[in-house]
Amino acid sequence: MYLYTYLYTAVSTRLAELRRDGERGDSPVPTAVIIFGLVAVAMAVTGLALARANNWMNAIPNNTAPKAP
């Protein structure tokens, strides 16, 4: 019974300390959303650059693809 009383007191004390401390840092959710957005933009820019480069290369007269060795 002593263990349960100790654990209850320790947990309730810790929760009370956490409630008093208003500044606990930033949540990881906004950071994950920002990273996902940056990855999506990077993929879009890379895809656009690849498409424009392929169109530019295909516009060259007598275009032949290089052969693998």
C-alpha cells in the first residue's frame, strides 16, 4: 500500500508542477507540418525543373539519347 501512496503522491506532484510551468516549448506538430510543406515545395520545384529540362533537350534538332556503356 505504501508503494501506491508514494506513486500517487509523486505523480500528482509532478502534474501540479507541469500545470504551473506555462512555457514548455513548442509542440512537434507545427514543426512536422512545416517540414512536410517544405518537402512538398521541393518536390514540385524539382519536378518542374526536370520537365523543363526534358522539354528543352527534346527541342534540340536531331536529338538522340545517349547510349549506356
